[in-house]
Amino acid sequence: MSKRKMIKIKKLEDYPDAMTVKETSEFLGVSTKTIYKLIQQKIFPQIMVGRSYRISKKFLLNYLECNCE
């Protein structure tokens, strides 16, 4: 019997309003390295909480809506 890896797909509502880099990368389906590049290029506005970045879910939804057309 082969073991299958179950992939859990999160709903939009499952993500917090201020997402970490890891959560943002999951949400967009890209690597964390890509998210850090977008932050560094000032494409994604972020806030610092302690030593980690937080990115607004509302911003990401607007960003996707504007860049998909």
C-alpha cells in the first residue's frame, strides 16, 4: 500500500487579516523567497511585528484583482 500525502486546501477565510510571509506564499502559491523579493522591491507593503513581516490580506486581494485584468 502506498502512502498518499493529503493536501489541505485552505479557504480564504482561514487566513488571518495580517499574514506572515509563509502564509502569503501559500496563499499566492509561490515561494517565500519570491515574497521576500516583492517586499524588498516595495511591491508589497508590509508591517513589522517583532522581527517578522505581516502583509495585509486586503492588499493582496486588491493586488490580484488589479493585476489579473
